[in-house]
Amino acid sequence: MRGDEVAPHSRPPSKGLWACGVLGKAHGLHGELYLNLSPEGLEHLRMGADFYVARSDQDAPQGAERLSPCAVTRAGGTDQRPLVRLDLATTREAAIALQGMELLAAGGELDALPFYRVGDLIGLRVETVAGDLLGEVSDVLEAPVHEILQVRTPGGASLLLPLVEEVVSVDAEAGVARVVDGLVEASADDPPPDLKASSGESAS
């Protein structure tokens, strides 16, 4: 999931933006680049209908000017080393200029996937399916495989919960994130070691 917005004159994502990967080394003379895949990036590439590029460096401008719409005119290579060609580049030089940008997908089959903006998750009450209070979402952290909810317990401690359907279900309208029973001890102030907070960067 992502919370970026596109420029006013471009076609906006119908529901959300999904990371495909970061554009890597140029390949050949006609604008192809290797795609350094994000988690599930290949599926996002196959399922998406609309595509955008965004600078991945921290100094890139935020908000409406960050994304540029594009079309994926060719996808090839292997599942391990995919290649893409975008309509933004038809030469090797133009492809090199896109290196380091992130390729994002939207629309199509991706609209059927659950999508939440970071702002929708911060402040949610967190409880077990049985109704035991665990705390409140204080942050959303990026991780290599999936995003992680950082939860502040009533006693002030922190615990981390993977944001995957098998573990956490989100009811944004009710303001509640429900965690499967048995994952966290009844005493949220002393979570299991693998769920204790660790340092990390906030999701963009």
C-alpha cells in the first residue's frame, strides 16, 4: 500500500498504488531496464493496469509532483531478473536517466486487494479477535516482505505486528485492527521476544 497522490492532470489510481520494484541497470540500446523487484512486485506488475514512476531517494519532492504516469510497453527477462521498457525511454540514455526510480502499479486486478493508507491506520484500536485490548497503532514500518504495525500498549510498551491478512484484519470504519487469538500474550506489556519493537523507518 502507498499514500502517494498523482499530479492533477494525470489519471489517478483507482484505489491504491502498489510497488513493483526499483528501476536498475539499463539493458541494450532501446530503453529496457532491469527491475529490482519489491516484495510481490512481479505480481503487482502483472496485475496492474496503470503505472507510475517515483524517485526513491529521500530528497525527492513529496506529494502531487512526485509521481509521473507511464506505460509499460514491454515486460520480459526472467522472474528472477525481469526487464521492463517504459514509454518514457526509447534509448539507452533515456533509460539510464530513470535508474533509481520506483515503478508503481495501480488499477486492474490490484483494485481487488485490500488497501489502506498509512493515515487510515495510525490511531486504530488494536485488539484480539476475542476482544482483549492490545493497544493503539502508533506507526507503520516498512519491512522487506510486508508492512508492520507498531502498537503502543496501555502500559507504554511497544510491539510489532505484521500487516498480513492471516494475522491482522483491519476494520477502518470501526477504527479497529483485530489480531488473531494466541499470537500475543494476554499481557500486552510483555510481548513475546519476536514481537518486541525494534528500530526501523516509517512508511512513506
